Amino acid sequence: MKIFQVIFILLIGVLLTNTIVGQGTIRGFVYEKESGEPILFGNVFLSGTTMGATTDLSGFFNIANVPAGKYDLVCQYVGFDSMGVSIDIMDGRIVNQSLYLVESSTKLDVVNVTAAKEEAKSDVRVSVTKVSAKQIKAIPGLGGEADLAQYLQVLPGVIFTGDQGGQLYIRGGSPIQNKILLDGMTVYNPFHSIGFFSVFETEIIRNVDVYTGGFSAEYGGRTSAIVDITTKDGNKSRLSGNLGVNPFQAKLLLEGPIIKLKDDRASSMSFIVSGKHSYLKETSKLIYSYIDTAGLPYGFTDLYGKVSLNGKTGSKLNLFGFNYRDNVNFEGLADLNWNSYGVGSNFKLVPNNSPVIIGGHFAYSDYDISLAEEENKPRSSKMNGFDVGLDFTSYFEKGDFKYGLEVGGFTTDFKFTNAFNSIIEQKEFNTELAAFMKLKYKFGPMIVEPSLRGHYYASISEFSLEPRIGMKVNITDYLRFKLAGGLFSQNLISAVSEEDVVNLFVGFLSSPSNLNKPNSQEDANHRLQKSIHAIGGFEIDLFKNAELNIEPYYKLFPQLISLNRNKLSTSDPNFATETGKAYGIDFLAKYDTKRTFLWLAYSLGQVSRDDGLQEYPTHFDRRHNVNALATYKLGKSGDWEVSARWNLGSGFPFTLTQGFFEYLPLEEGIETDYIGTNGDLGVIYSDDRNSGRLPYYHRFDVSVKKDFEFTKYTKLQLYASVTNVYNRENIFYFDRIEYERVNQLPILPSIGFNLEF
């Protein structure tokens, strides 16, 4: 705790020093005048000087230490007319100025300097990929409907385990080790059972930051990765919407002003609501009856709503809520249902005469999942709780300083019956308190970002001090070196086991009280799951509009906790501990122009666990993974678009079958009629865990889109797509008892439309 306090005081000193020396400050926000949406990563500068800044995800910019005088403040952004205003700076004063850009009538075919490249030079950005709604739409989507779940699968370091019931594993971390945030709220199950769709509607997404490791102390409570999703505000000028229909789902989005945005008005208020519903169960019986005449057993409904209040100086308040539902019914095998809902708010306060920007959030969510299986071994998991956070950011000439506090509480309620009819159950209430601070400072061509997080898990009396560091060196205008690392911890553990044939059930537990070291009777040193990250790499601008990113990484997991699936009696422990590691290297080459988008990602990695008896590869240890994506716009106005994606992955590990036996539960003890009772067929697994390998996975998808523009605001897009073009038979799972192979989804052609109004 003393170390935490000392570093905190030192960083405050740095902050105060830089703030006092400053002469004047210009700050504000840049928006699209048409919709009121912020301009992301736009260039704002004082004409005739070298002073300037880049806008962030909120459109915010800050130019500090400006000498007194009169200046022309200019903003430039690709696709918009430049905007300039006269500014009068006085010593020690803060000038707040909002800028509204108008879309340019002149279409540029070539852009020499993009906002993304400017951001690459000014931010550390290690192991993070920024994703926009436009990029998501570039991928060939199932049914032509692109989705965040499909785009995440093409990112380097991300492994996806299947079209049905698949999960995302990020650089050696399991799904429970990845935190998914929606406007600051944790979403506990963001992906539907049919793995092509997330709960997030693409049209509401403003930006997604995917941190595959080495993230700063601003984020906590997870040991592998962060996916931070920011939604856009509703249209502040007019009522608009989007309607989409295809064989898999229908969706509707509406947005518009409650109080219209006007130049002479101090504030505005807008709303956005979206909903989508899958009717695949019904349509698949007709369209895809060659898969299963009973239809594909997947269904979901997603609802989201948000109200935004914006002040003239950039202060804002968002109120939002969601309800996500999913159900799967394999007749005679399994019936799964989950329901998730939540409400929350976040705000940003920009005081007129204070150098500190204040932010915060509050959220409450509830998640409930149940699974009934043929063997009558039901599972259920419930989780609900709240999260409150408050943060403060101060900007100065060489960087910024951010610090904050977080308080959270949640309840987990889990019940499971294993293969030996032993019941494992847990009900816990957990409280967590955390404080963090993050400094970003520029030393010439070098940018350093040290941060520190103190996370106290009150319910289990565990404190974790987590120093982290990020750094980038701009060696030349075209070559940048970067590194990141740190310590990470979490309390939650997963109710999913790798021995499950299909991981449809996503349940959660809290860290247990009685833990032993792997293969030992000694007590574990603590009750948390922890990890250590070390990541390096290079960013290279190969030529105009092309870049290459290379990142080697190493993740060490000193303690991992899982269900003891081999529990035979009440005296056996409910949980088991093990250690793990993941290492590899990711390559990403990207080329982006007005008409062409090319993406090539290759990941080489190895993930293993050690339970004290043996070191074994995890069931998601895919050594080689390739994703190639190409999109091209045709026609004079680019109203035709052709997209293609190809994925190749080496086979996943599995434990070999050694033999079979007759399993008698002996439910009545010695009174069981073991002679006259017919037992179940049991499987004898190899002692060499996960020593087998499944065949390679590969799939090719294509789509064609055509846009029709009727008016300035009314546009129709027709599309056709084919998923798994050459009908590759990728294995879904192998039924050991029936000795039958079940494949992933075959070729799936579809058509659909999107109407924008």
C-alpha cells in the first residue's frame, strides 16, 4: 500500500508541475454538423505554429502551454471541409471551443496522411486493434449481415473454436479471462450460441478497442484481454433509422433528436434504440433443410436503447439499457436458455475553468443461464451486480494524467451435477475496490505510459498491486518500436470445462476458499487467478496506405482455477488449480484506400497448462492461424462492393480414447442391483491429455453488395453472400459413444437488404 501511495504522490507532482508552467490552454470537441457524432482522430492545430492535437474517441482535443495571443484554430479531417475559428489566448486561461465539420462535396481518391497514422505516432497502442462499424461491414457476413463476432475472428492472436457453440480465446486466455465492456458496463455473455453473431448491433457501434494483452491499469479484473465497445449517440438533427432483413434475422434501428442540435443552443438531447430477432429455426427448415430437416435450433433476441444529453462545452450524460436473450434446443439432447439485462449511465464533465476532465459510470446487470441435458444433469448459473467508477484526466503539453476509483459488487449462484452424480454448487457475494493511475508522457520521439492499479477483493481478503508499463519509440516516420507488460488478476472463474463436447453453457463462479497448489495438499498462496504479460513489436509503414505490425508476446499464468470435474465424493475438493503459459508471434499486414481494403493476419502460438501431473496443450491450442480479407468497391461511385474472406487454422488438440467400460452409478450403495442393472457406457481416456489433433479447419466466404441512393437520406443496399463456399466439412465434434462425426455448418447461401432512412 505504501508503494501505491508514493507513486501516486510522485505522479501528482509531475501533473502539477506541467500544469503550473503552462500559459494558456485551448480545448474542446469536434463534431459532424449533420449528425452531431464526434470526429475521431481528427487533426486540430493552431495555424502558423507547430502546436496541435488529435481528437480522441469523444472528439475531444487539448492544446496546452499556448503563449498569449491571437490564433486561428483549424481542424482537418478526411472527407470533411476544413474548419477554422479565431481564438484569443490569455495567460492561465482555458478556452473551450467546439467545432462542427461539414462533409465535403469533393471526393478524394487518395489520402496522403490518415488520422489513424497520426494516432499511431502519438499513442503507445501495444496489442490493441481499433475497429469501427465501417471496418466490421467490410467482412463477408453470414446472411450478408456483418457482425462484431465475425470481425473479431480475423484479428491476430484471436482463436475461434467453432461455428456452433464456439468461443473466442485471445492470446492464450480463455473466455472468462476476457472482459467485454459496453460503454463501461461488463457484458458477461456477448456471443450467441450460433457463433456468427454477437449481442451488439453493428449500426450502434462507434468504436471497438481490442486489447489482446498488456493493457493499462485503467482496466482490471481480467488476466488476458479487454474488448471495449463504445456506442454512438442518436442523431441530434433528424429522425433516421435502419431496417435489415435476411434469412437469419431481422433488425430495426431508430434514432433522432429529443432536443435538436443548434449552434445557438447550449445543449441537445437524442435517443437511439435497436432490436434484432433471429428466426433461423423457422427459415432453416425451408432454406437449409439439407443440414437438418428439423431446422437449426438457434434463436436470439437483442434489444438496446440509449438517451444522450450533450452540453455546449462537451459535457455529456448517457443513460442506456439492454436485454439480450438466447436459446438452443437440440431435441432429446440439450435445451439451453440464457437471459441478460442491464441498465447504466456514464458521463463526462468539462468544467469551464478547470484543467481536469471528470468522467464516471454506473451500471447494474443480471445474467441467468440454464442447461438441461439428456442425462438429466442440469446446470445453472446466475450472476448479478453493480459497478461504479469515477475518473479524472488532466492534460498538459507533453501528455496527460488519468486516475480513478472503482467499486463493484456481484453475486454468483452456480449449481452443477458432474458425470459421477456429485453436485458442485456455490453461492457467493463479492465486493471489489480498485484505484488506478496512468501517466502518458512524451520525450521527443519516445512515448511512455506507466500505470499502476491497486485492486482489493474484499470478499476474499486479497489485495493485488499491479504495476504496468507501455512504451513506443518513433525510430523514423515509418518505423516504430513498442513494448508493454504488467501484472493482472481476477476473481471470477469459469464453469466451462474443456471436456464438454460443445461449450454452449457459459457460467461463472467466484474464487473458492479452499484451494491447494497443483497436485499438492498444501494450501495455495492466494485465491486469485493471476497473469504476467510481456509484449514487444514493430509498426512499419511499408508504403502509402499500407502498414505491417509484428508483435511477439508471452503470457505466464502462475495460478489458474477450474472446476474439479473428477470429484467422486463430498470429501473431494470442488476446484483444482494449475499453472499455464502462452507465447507466440502475430503478424498483420493491412492496405486501405478509398476502394480497396486488404488484410492478412498470421498467428503462430502455443498454449499449455500444467496441473502438477503433466504439462498439456489446451483444447484451444491452435498453432497456426491465417485470416485473409479483401474488399473492393466497383463502379464510378463505388456503389458495388465485393468482399472475400479465407480462414485457415491447424487442428485443435483432444484426448484420445483408450477404451470403454460399463458405468454403474451405484445410487443405492450396496443395495444396488449391479447384476440386473444395465449401466451406461463409460469412456476410458488416454492418460496423455490432449495428445491427439483434429484435422485442419478452413473456410472461404464471399459477398456482393449493391447500393441504391434515392435521396440524400434514403439508401437501399441489396446483398448476397455465400458462407463456406467450397462446402468444407470442418469437424464440429466427435460423438465417442455413437462413434459418429458431426461437422460444422456446410455451405450457406443467402440474400438480404438494408434500408437506411
